[in-house]
Amino acid sequence: MAWDWSDSTGSVLVADSPLPETNDRAPIENPALYQAGKQRFLQAGSRILRAWSAEGIKLCKDIILPTGFVCGVVGPSAKILAMQEITADDLLEECKQRIGRLIEAEPDAILIQSISDVEEAVLCLKAAREACKLKVGVSMTFGSGVEHAETVMGQGCEEVTRRLAGAGADLVGCDCGMAVDESVLIVRLMRQATRLPIAVFPDAGQRELRDDKIVYVETPQDFASKAPSLVAAGANIIGGCCGVSPDHMACLAGVVGECDAA
Ligand SMILES: [Zn+2]
């Protein structure tokens, strides 16, 4: 079923987050473990699963709830447009090929994600439009600038949102490099710039090094307790990024359900 994003403006939808066992290679290397990882998010109340490959999309579609959606995700190119490592024409072509492979597995929508240059995002959006008729969302990574509300390219959140909306995105969003606290400001700025649905995928707090391991400091309860401010700021879809476990999403789903009922 193709996803009409308008479904996400009535109540807040919960998405998934990345796990070690659901990485890019996992759908091929260990499909059962991959599916079990995604299943944990469904049990935690997630209605949206994201997959980075055709194999991943198929495995997610096998288990998704009838009321849920599987997004085929396109991440950033390994080559940087602004550094002239790739031309705009070549980037457009590369995106079209990547999206072409995803849509063979029939995702419900396309999500362009973790992009830190709006020029790349707009090209990728154009490629998706040319490759399919699905709804296309674009989620950017901010975290730079005074209030952490700029991309590394120095593009402000409101300006980026207006560019994406003008280029025909069906949904805008932000992911990675920010805790829930920081993402509240970004969602608020995005909401001032557009009426489109907004998705947000924060990390589980700040990153710390403990015993030579990178950890994210927020407990599921801390993470979820801040969700109402994200909803108040205008978020329609909330998922997770670095350090966010199914337990975080289960707590979040509970809190968000209370927000809907209120
Ligand atoms: Zn992250």
C-alpha cells in the first residue's frame, strides 16, 4: 500500500531506530537476526520501519502490521557535492539508481535521510520524483551553528525547510547528532517554515566515552519524558537514532499515546 503522509498529521506515529543487528549488510548476512531486531520495534509500538536496501524492505514488509509502513531509505552519497567530488548530474544519476533498486521491493514511501547539504537533498528528491510515484520525505542532519540548528554547510533550519518544501518534499525532518532537547528547537523552527508533516529521529542524549565504548546517556524513561515537547513543537513522526533501543521506543510509544489521548 502506498503511504499517503496525510495519515500522519492526525496523531503521532512512532518509527524505529538503528540497531547493530539491523545494519546495511544484515538483511543479506543474517536475515533472521535482522527481522528479529525489527520485530522488537513493532512490539515496542513502532508503526514505521525503515530499510536501507531492497532485501531489508522485503524482510520488513513480511512482518509490518497492516496499519504500518515500510520506508525505503536513501542515505547521503559518499561523495561531497560542495567539494566537487561529484557533479550534480552524476549525483542525480547515482540517486536514481539507488532509488530504482529500493522501489523494486515496493516500499510504502521513500525517506531521504541524514543529509547535511540541502543541495544534495534537493537533487535526491528530484531523483526520487523521476524514479517513482511514492511519497518522498527528506530528513536532514543539523547540529552545527550557535543553536545547533544549522547543517555543517551552514544552512539554517528554516531556510532548508523552505527549500525542501519548495522542491516538493511530502515530509520534512531531522535526524542524528542531536538529543531530544536540541531537536525540539529544530522541530519548532521547521514548523514555523512549513505545514508539511515533520519527522524527528533524535539520539539517546549526548555521546560519552565510557570504558573505551561510545555510549548514549539517556535512559528510555528520560528519552520518552521529553516526547511531549516534541509533539507540542509540531512533530508528527518520532523515531530514534544513535543509542535508541526498542526499550526507548516502547517508553516513547506509551507517552505519545497519552499525548494523542489528551
Ligand atoms: Zn544518530
